[in-house]
Amino acid sequence: MSRQATLADSLRRDLTASLVIFLVALPLCLGIALASNAPLISGLISGIIGGIVVGTLSHSQTSVSGPAAGLTAVVSTQIALLGSFESFLMAVTLAGLIQVIAGLLRAGFVSMFIPSGVVKGMLTGIGLLLILKQFPYLFGYDIPLGKNISFAELVNQNIFHDLISLAVVPWHAGAMTIGILSIILLLIWDRIQLLKRFPIPGPLIVVAVAVAINQLVFARLGAGWYIRGAGMVQVPVFSSLEEFDQILLFPDFSTLADSKVYVAAITIAIVASLETLLNLEAVDRLDPRQRHSPRSRELFAQGCGNLSAGLLGGLPVTSVIVRSSLNINSGGQTKFSAIMNGFLLLGCFLLIPQLLNLIPLACLAGILLVTGCKLASPNLIRQMYQAGRYQFIPYSFTAITIVMVDILTGILTGLATSVSFILYSNMRSPLHRILEKHVGGEIMRIELASQVSFFNRAAIERALLEIPQGGYVVIDARKTDYIDPDVLTMLSEFQNITAPARGIHLSLRGFRKSYDLIDEIQTIDYTTAELQGQLTPDDVIILLREGNKRFRSGILTRGESIQDIQDALNLSNAFVTILSCSDSYMNVESIFDLRPG
């Protein structure tokens, strides 16, 4: 395929993807503004800025930005604390400046420390949220947002209240029919290769079919079938640009003297940046071409977007996983789809809002429900379960908390769980204990891990206290890169005080000179002339079997260091002679885990 044909195909896919994103983003922008207790126009402004400004500056080819459902609780709380939406806009402007500075300082590396289980848990949690939130619209039920709805219910979306209400309120036959038909069409579209290669994406066909059925069929069947009012997309209609200009709000610069504005700005910047980086990580995983999006550049782009949103009266913007995954699933190839989404939001809102008001919410609910099922895939859940508890528990905690509380709390819960597992693992496995049988008796060899932190002190101290009185022990630090000073102090006290008092023969190996611990050999893993005379052939066979067992299991305790060779020359007397090939690739001592010589 020629370069021109490839570009034409990419442009076609981006245009169709931008249409799908736009159709889903429009009601989401309005709904998020409503849930944030903010003017509806602010949600649309953020959607436009997220597409045009952030889309242009970002180097991500798949991410789509706009107002995020995960920020609704933060936004509504800060508006209430600051007392006015204009003061809140000032905080959003400052938050944008903070993000711009963070991007210039290349602070995007923070996302590299987020465990994959948390990222996948976030995807699953958002997918489950999408599924749960769509059922009321799918069955034509909607809560009338009026005096009877509390502020807390508005902020938290009250998903489970909606689901319970479905059992006691009448379902709308038309909405239910269109919703179920939309899901069936999308599932068929995804499974038939011929349809998948069709120039127009499935979600766009679903919207067209839904509008046609509602206007041409259900309109003739009467009120029980015809969808209108709250069951339709509702976009404000303006008769002139002057009316549009009158509803715009701008930041109140006089609030710069208020410390609460700066606290709000820092809060918004942190939450928006964290959500953006995690969403970007998740979107890169969903990208079929597995392209990498520069994190610091994305922070800079998001900062410019929030700076613009604050100055023009919009809500904070972030990378949004719902729209981004829709972009990928609809065939989007480059960031042109995100930019076009912004222009479509702007143009459609200004020019043809009446046509948008013909779209039933039930068909959009069907599109989002299928998208949610892809995010919360049973295959992903099974994959995480098979990965083991260290992956599955943070994953499940993240997903469940996102559904039950909110996205930010879910992410923090997942991170806390992952850190707890890391600390627990370090506390339990900072060392490897091997009980060796040698000519002169038994030796407990304690091999330290590569990194020994203060979290490991309790486990090491417990292992040393379990050594019997008069026993032999070797603490091997040859594979260790770092030992915490607290652990070194504890080992020094054991060497100089505890071990002599209990008659324990302590040997230290591999400790650096900077540790102030002197390597000292007091073990009995060499053969003296006296011991040599006491050995029987059966004893030798047992010793060789024990060493070969360690060799086969990969637990080798010997090395060919200069110290080993010196000990062999000065202390050891051979207790067995083995004939082997002179050109062997491995010396015989390694096969039986013995000292050189």
C-alpha cells in the first residue's frame, strides 16, 4: 500500500473514530458538569479544550482528554469550599500552571512506579462503573434531578440507588428495545470480519439506527414507545452568538489573596495529574500498536489545557479512559481523532444542537455498556487471578474501591495494598537459610538478599536467635549490594557480644570494608587431618550426595574466591579423589558443592 493510501485510510479511520467519541463525549460533558454542581456549559468548554488544545499539544496518539467523572467529587467539594464558581476557575488556572511546571521538570516518571495490577484494576473498576451506570438509561429510567435529590447523591452518582429503583418503576419499552438492540448490533459487529472492515464503525451505525427507529417507528406507536424528554440527549440551543457569550464565566483574580485557592489548586493538580498518568498508562496498554506516550509531555499538555479551561470557564481536564478506549475500539489511528472530536463538539454545539437532541440516551448507554465489558473483561480477571495473590489482591481492591467509593480512593487503595505486599515480602524473605552437613558437623549458612533494608532487621534477628548454643553459622553477604546501617549495627552486636556469650561460632563472608564488619572464618566446612582419619567411605558418599543435591537444586554455597583457595591450601586435607575429564566445562568441586582442592 502506498504512503498516500495509508494516510488516506488513517484519516478516514480517525474521522469516523472522532464522530463516535464526539457522540459519547457530548452527553458525558453535560452529565459530569451536572454531577460536579457546575454550570452545564463548563463541561462542554472542557470537552472542546480537551480535544483541541490538549490533543494538539499531546504526543499521545490515542488518548482523548476532557472533563473526568473521577474528578466530580473533588470539583464539587472545592466549589463549595471556595464559595463561587469564579473562585474555583482561579484555582483551575493555577492548577494548570502547576502541571505545566511539572511537565517542564519532567515529573512524568512517577507513573513508572505504579504497579501494573493497580492500572489493570483501574481499567476493570471503570469498566464495571460504566456497566452499572448504563442500566437505568438502558431501561428508560432516570432520576429527575430536582429538589428531592441530595447533594451527596448527586456527587456520588448513586448508582446502586438507581439499580434498586429499576425493580419498582415502570420500564420504558422503547428505550429498552433500542438499548438491547444497540448491544446486539455492536456484539455482531465485533464478531463478523466483513462488518469490522466496513468504512463506518459499529457505534455510529447504532446511533443512526436508534434515531431512525425512534423517529420513524416509535413515534407512531405512542408515548409507551416513543422516547423524548429526559430519555434524549439535551443540548442547550442558542439563537445567537451573543447569548452564548453571555453565559461564559471567567476566573476571579481578586481571590489570589485567598490561601484556600492555592490549596484547591494543588489538590486539583495532584489528582488530575495522577489520574492522567494512570489513564495514559492504561491507554498505552490498550493500543494495538503499543505506542509509548511521553508522560512529561502529557503533563505539559494537560497543564496548558487546564490553564485554558480555567481562563474560559471550564472544568478541569484529564486524559479520560472511557473516551480513549472508545477511540481505540472505533479504529482511531492518530491524535487527529481527538482534535477533530474537539472541533465537532464546538461546531455541533454552535450550529446544529437540534439534531443532537434526536439521539436517544439508550443507544449511547448500549455503546458504553459494551465498552465497559471490554474494560472489565473476564479474561483479564482470570489472568490476574492466575498471576497470584500479589497481583490479584491489589487488582481486586483497586477495582472494588473504585466501584464502591471513587477512582482516586481506589487508586490509593491499590497502591497502599501493593506497597504492603512489598514490605511483607521484604520482611519475610531478606535471607536464605541452608543447613549444610560437612565432615566436622552441621553449619547454618545464612545468605543475605541483594537489598537488606531496616524492614528486614526483625527477620534476620529472629534467624540468629534460633541458632543453638555452640552452633556454627555463616552469614554470607557476597550477593548483597546494600545493607541498612541499622542491620549492620545489629550484626556487629551479635558478632562481638551475643555470639561469644552463647558460644556460637560466627563466620562472616563477603562484607565490604566500609561496613566495619571483619570477614572471619570459624566454620568447620574444611577437612583437618584428624577429621580425615575419622571418615568412612559411607560418610564420604553421604557428603557427596548432599553437595550434589544442593548443586541440582541450584543452591550452591561455595565459590572460587581467593579466600576459598587460600582456605583450601592452608586448612583443608582432601577426603576423596575423583577422576574426571581434563577438558570438563565445570570443575568437579562445583558439581558436589565443595571447596576448591
